[in-house]
Amino acid sequence: MMTHFFDSTESVAEGVGFPLFGFGHICWMIAFVIFAVLCCRLYKQSDAQRRQRMRYIFAALLLLDEAVKVVGLGVQGLYGPQYLPFHLCSINIFVILLHSRYRNRAIDNYLFTVSIPAAMIAILTPSWAVLPFWNFMNIHSFTVHILLATYPIMLLYSGELNPQLKYLPGSLGILAVLAAIAYGVNLVFDTNFMFLMYPIAGTPLVWFEAHMGSHIWGFPILISAIIAVMYGGLYLYRKIVNNRLT
């Protein structure tokens, strides 16, 4: 069971991965829901000092999770340019670190618009499914994305996060800058950060590659769909709450 525990996506044998929406994958998704619900309730019931402490704890856990990945791969000689923190969710670790101490509307909106859906899509369609269930990179990948999704969700649930459409261009601008940086790094190191160079099996981008000739078409279409779902859902939620209060 532990034979492939220290493998990476580059070193693991073919055919030992876990199936999407199989038992193990579903267990991780259930764990995410339970963890998020508990954190949301605890955060909302906490005073300002305890909330600040929780934000610091999330930031510290994210950094620790990333450090475990770097050390775990490094001691085996498996760490390379492809593991630099230029994937969107890796970058969001440092966005949350910044947000845990310095709060502003631009980062608030970015966390809602980008961090929540990016982390949840990764949990639903993990690009690391080639790894076996009992593997440290699999555990790292799920735990880090669960933390990335839960942090802004609990702030949103408490009312501290107040996304507004007028700040959407700023959020997309931040995303565009990050994508440009990732693309430059890809050209230098021959990597695939943010999946800008080619799609990964198991991700929605594969469909666009197969049916539209290029996975790049998936980015504007998926981003538009995500924005519609996120802000449409938020609008409906606020309308329902307001109707209950009147």
C-alpha cells in the first residue's frame, strides 16, 4: 500500500492512480465539506481576536503544506522547476498569506472570484489523479486545496468578505498579470504552470483541446461560466436573505 508513497507525478508507475469520483476521491470531497462547515461556524461565532488568529493559522498551515512538498520532493532529488509556486493555487497561498494580515477590497474580490472556484475545481477534477491514494503528494494536493477553498468561504459566510461586481475588472486584471508571469516562466523552464501550454488529463481543458482544437478556448469560456455562477449565486443568496428580513 505504501510502495509509491514518496513518488511524484514524474516518477510514479503508470496505472497506480486513483479514479475520479471513486471511493477515495469522494472521501476527500466529504472531508472538505465537513472541514469547511466546521470552520465557517467557528469563524462566524468568534470575536475579532479569534478570527485574526484563525486567519493566521490558515496562512501558516498553507505555508507548512507547501514546505512539506518542497522538502519531501527535495530529499528525494525530485524537486524541479515544475514545482516552483507558479500554478494558480500555489500563488494563492501567498495571496492568502498577504490577506491574513492586510485586508483590502481588491484581494477580497480576487479570493471570491478566483481562489474559491480554482481550488474547488482542483478538488473536483484533480490533475494529480495519476498518483495513488496513499501518496504524500496526493495528500498534500488535497489538503492544500481544501485550505485554499475554505479560507475565503469562511470569510464569505461570516460576512467579512463582500464581493461586488464593480471590483471584478480588478480581480481579472490580477489574474491576467499572474497568467502573464506564469507564461513567461513556462517559456524559460519548459513548464506548464496554470496549464497554459497544454491540458492535463482529467481537467475540463481536455474537452476543449479535443473539440475546439486548442485548450486555450477553455479559459475565456470557463472563466465566464465561473463568474456567472459565482456572482449569480451570490445575487440569488442575497436576494433570498433580504426577502426574509423584510
